Amino acid sequence: MYPPRGFDYIDETVEPACPKSAVYYRTKWEAHYEVARPLLDDGLPLVIVQPGVVYGPGDKSYGSIRGMFRNYLRGDLPMIPRNHYVPWDHVGDIAAGHLRAMEREAPGETYIISGKPRDAVDVLECAEEITGVSVPRVVSPKVFAGLASIMGITERIVPLPEGFEAEALRFFTDVRWPVDNSKASEELGITHRPLEEGLRDYLEWELAQLDMRGDAKGEPREVAP
């Protein structure tokens, strides 16, 4: 569980207060501190691993970062926030981190297995280099905060499209996870592929999915093998 903001440094010793701004954060906190920790105290041989924002081929269609990337590829992502600073982790690297944590058999340990935090603008600029699809307009996180307030009222009256829910918009409101994975790197030997390599693997797959459905907008430049 990572605190949404307010920390200059996050390692396994950081214990944030229970966040109230989003069900996503609150339930992750409850799972970590009200379920997993008591079970550990009772002797359950449990190891906790903490990834970042996970992307990659085969992702589910709803409730993940995939929606943002699909909208970006279609040209339907109107804007992105500056100063949104989180780890972006390829699913293969996170799966390997889970396996290493299980193989080490160190009950009671917690490992941050996410990679290096990156700004969302950097991530989309890398995606533009791969696909030729332009980076959306970059705006202040305050824009997303204002939209979240409006949508919080609107969604009580009418259903909103995926990605426009107040909670989804809050995720892009000045979120910073300056994580330190040195413990997992040293004890588990985790590694993370470069962002360009991971995104290329994922975006090639995603473009193929969109092409099969015939709903991609524009003609991205050919992706080099």
C-alpha cells in the first residue's frame, strides 16, 4: 500500500494512515493492515509484495491502466497530468517478482517489487516514439481535481463512462510514489526491463487488439521489430 502523496521517500517501513479519498486506496490499506498483518501475527506464512502501476499484454479490459492506453491509441485521451509520478511496471517483471518472493520463503517480509518511478508525461512521450500517436495535452493536476469534484456529483445522478468516474480522476491528481525497491533488489534479485522495451511489447499487442476490432483511429507509424 502506497500513500497517494505527502512522502519524499517510500520503503517497506512507511505505514500511511488509512486514506479516505478513494475506495481503491482504502480497501488496499485495509487488506494490508487489517487482514494481512493480523494473519501474519497469528503465524500465517505470508509474504507481502507491492508492485506499481502494472501494464502488459493480456490485461483485463476494465479497472486497469489499459483503458488509458487504449484511449490514447485511439486519440480519445484528451489530456494527461504533469507531476504524476509512479512506477510503471511490465507484467512480466512483476510476475517474476512474485515468484522470487515465494521461492525465497521469508514469511513475514514485505517487498516493494515495483520499478523506478516515472512521470506520466515521460511514459506517453515514450509511447509516442513507439507508435507515432501524439502525446495528449499536458495540464495541471488541479484540472483533474476539479473534474473529480464535478463527476463526484454527476455520478450520483447518471452512470459515467469508464475513466470519467470521480475516483479514477482522483488517481491523476498529484499522485507521487517515490518508492525505493533496494530491499527487493538485494534480497530477491528483482530486475525491471527498460520502459521503452516494456511499452513496445505491450503497445504492439494492444495495437493488434484494436486492429482486430477495427476501432483504432489514425495510422500509427510502423513499429520496428
